[in-house]
Amino acid sequence: MKTDLNVNFAGIKLKNPVLTASGTFGYGYELADLISLNELGAIVTKTITLESCDGNLQPRIAEVESGILNTIGLQNIGVRAFIEGPLEKLSKIGVPVIVSVAGSSPSEYIETAEILSMKNGISAIELNLSCPNLKKRIICHDLRLVSEIVRGVKNVSKLPIIAKFSPLVTDIVEIVVVAQDSGVDGVTLANTYPAMAIDIETFKPKLSTFKGGVSGACIRPMSVRCVYDAYQSIKVPIIGCGGIMTGEDAIEFILAGATAVSVGSSSLVSPKNLIKIICEIKDILERKNIKSVKDIIGIVNKSLG
Amino acid sequence: MYKRVDKNYRIVYNKKVQSHYFELKIKVGDVYKSCSPGQFFMIGVPGVFLRRPFGICDADDGEGGCVSFLYKVVGKGTKILSNIKSGMLQLLGPLGKGYDLEPLVNIIVCDNDACDNSNNVIVAGGTGIASIHFLASRLKNKSTLYYGAKSESDLLYLDNFRKLGWKVVLSTEDGSKGYKGYITDILSKQLKKRDTLFACGPTPMLKEILEIARKKNVLGFASLEEKMACGLGNCQGCAVKINRQNKMICKDGPVFKVEDIEL
């Protein structure tokens, strides 16, 4: 049986549930010579801010067991340069484009989202409410701020709004419910985990900012748990994210409740892994005679009654 | 524009050349033709998460097209790699922008007090010798190699450079071969204004070289390194300031003009 991989995420039609993860795929068009970009479910850009941002000092990357620790610090060219350059190339690829947005205050989020929403070629905005690499606090540690940003952005934008959260919150359910009540159209669970690694030769932290965010295969079970908990409490769809290396990993997130998944670290290892994951999802579901990937979203919850 | 390929290739050999140093030769077919000095490949090593960047040490048409890499066993990844003697490896490349092989200085009109020809001066520190080795075979004007290492057992490929026609100046930190001290000590005395500089080595050495080049108004190129995850510009891990702008070592470099680098 041929399995249908189409999903509808907050009104966006995706030909398959595999997305790039923000911050791991550049502005989205640069790898056209290495993989067929139009085979992807959607492209999520790296996070864009109102003004350009230099990012953090070196070193920014450290490898850990089965993962990567990073402190890039949202290096990007700023929303206006993004619109003039990358956006035009992105919109020609022929897959939905989701632009990741961050700011240092609610008004920056809102203004950036407003500027983007006036442009064609964008299918949704993903609010990065969770980057752990800004010197100030992580926004999603403050429920009032989350609500203020989501409501503010919804007021200025007709695009579907997705909120991406840090997994390091007291209660993931509480925060996704607040986001849903504030009008969000979907959530991404989850970003990297705050983490640290130390060089035992130099006795110094391996990152310039001492702490960073860890991603990769090592975080997957913890992020699957976030998706599972959130699915039981909200109606809006979930993008599962965290250490997806194979089709099996992606299906695990979908079974826990994700409508789509985003792949990051694995595509840094090789961009071809994105296409491999799509093929593997199809192979596994066909082997199990599943008619549509939609049929298995969140069914681990249902099987528990 | 790009001729980079992401593929499994066969190992021709992976052998110890000296103490902790290994040479890895991979059959890449026609891909060798698009390799230029200063470029690198990301190589997947089973058992570690990320691929590792390796500078191209040589590329030729032998056995239907091969690239070679020189590496020192320094950590878990290179340790595992050094034990793989045959089979396939995942390689992505060639990546990045290499050295400019056209002379930078010859076009300047000769004035009275500096009328000698421009010479190519190549400088290597430690495993920086890998990309300098490839470069040495492709530069037309062969003048002097300045090569510094910790000890005699860390000096590699000396015969190859001599056979190619390079004058070789050596230094070791322990004095076991050549000048005792840093290679930059000699370079600072011998580098001439009209020389074109090509350098690859550890960051402290490059900082020193940039200083020398600035003082003497010498033009040239240096190859930089930083930790990187993807080699393609996507992770933005290897950002460096070039002419006050953020550039990616993996994509915009690793080779930059000496006068533009801010280390």
C-alpha cells in the first residue's frame, strides 16, 4: 500500500511532515546543489531579528556524546536584508516557508512579524521564544511575556503563528496552554536543552558563553516526552523537534502527538539526511500498511484510553 | 557554481606516516579535479556525532582520481579514524574557498629600491603543513617554505617540498631540528616587502604572522580554523571577523586575505 505523507499543519499543506529546524539550515536556499529542496515538507529559516545580529564570540560549537552544544547567538542579517535577499530565493523553491523570529522585547517580535507579514512568500511565522543564548532571560520562562508576544503578533499578522519553546520550563503543559489561549496556531517542541561542557586540558568551558544549548540524538527521548505531554492538553498542532536522525525517530514523535517534525542536527551532519528521513518514514508506514501518516498522529495517547 | 559532492568513497589507504601522524587517501574519481589548495572535506567517522573538517593535502589522477589528507591523532574522532584501514567513508567536499594562486605583487610597478621579483613564501605550523603541501605543488613560483613544529618527529613531507624546488627553513620548539624557537622568529627577519605570503597553522602563529605582514606591508593569504558542525555555512559555528564583517570560515574561507583578517 502507498502511504500518503501529506499533512495539514495549521492550514499549511505539507507534502510530507519533515521540516528543517530553525538555525540549522541557513536561510534555506543555499544547499540546492546538494539536495532537492522541493522534496522537503517545509523550510524553517534561521531566526531573524529586527536588526542584524553579530552573534556570540568563538568558540560557538562543541561536540558532545551523540550531540552538539552550540552558542551561535542568533547571528543573522536582520529582517529587512532578509526580505531583500534570501526571501525571494526561498519563495521560488516551491515549498512552504516558515520564518523564525526572535527579539529582545515583545515590541521587537511584533514589529519583525509585522514587517514579514506584509510580504508574499511566507506561509507561517515561528516565534523563537526559547533561544537560550541571549544574555537576557529566556522568554518562555515568563508566561505573561509569552501571552503578550503571541497576542501582539496575532494582532499584526494574518499568518499562522507557531510558538517554539524551550524544554526547560517548570511545566510544558502550562506554557503550551497559555500559548493556545493567546491565539497561537501551533507549537514547536522543543528547542535545545541548556547545557555545558568543560575542556579538561585547559580547565575552561568549551563555549565562549560557558553555557549553550545541546541538540542531537542524545536529547530525543526528553523532547518526545514534551510532545506527548502537550498533545494531551492542547488542540493546536505540534511540530516535534529534538534529535531526529532517522525515519524511526520521526515516527516516534508523530506517535507521541506531532503533526510534523523538524530536523536540525542531523542535517548539519549531512543535508541528505533530510531526504533519507522522508524516505524512511514512507518505507516504515508502508511496511505497516498505514494509509496516511495522519492516521498515527498521537495514537500512543489514544491507546492508553 | 559549487562542485561539492556528499558521497561514500573507498579508502585507498590510511597509514601512519610518522609518530602520531596518518595519511588518508580516498578514491574520489573526477571530484579530484575540482579540488584546489586550501579547500577541505567533511569526513564522517563512525562512532562520533559530527563529521570532521580535513584540509586537502594532495589531489591527483592516480587510481582514477584521489584526494589525500594528513591528520594527527588528537582526540576520539581521529583515534577511531586511524584504526580504519579499508572500506568506505562518507565525505562531503571539496568545500570552502582556497588560496589564490595568481601572484598578488607582480603587477605593482617596480620602483628603484625594490626591484627584485616577487617571491612566494609559504608558512606552515604543525598540521597546517597539509594544505601548504597541496599549495606547494600548485604554485608556479617556488621560493621558500618556513615550517615550524614542536619537535623533529612533527616535521613531515620535507623531501617532497625539496623535490618540488622549495627552499626549506625549519624550526622546532625543542631545537631537535633547525632553528630552536618559533618559525615566526625567522620569518620576521627574512620576509621581504614584495613577497607574497601563504600561511596555515595554529591561531597564535597566524596572529604573529599577521602582525609581521602588517609591519612589512606584505600581501598574502592565511587559512583559518574554528570548530564547525556542518562545513556548509548552516550552523554558523565558525564565524570570524573579516574586514569588520561576520564571515564563515567554512564557506567564505578558510583562506582569507591577510590584510582583511581580524584575529
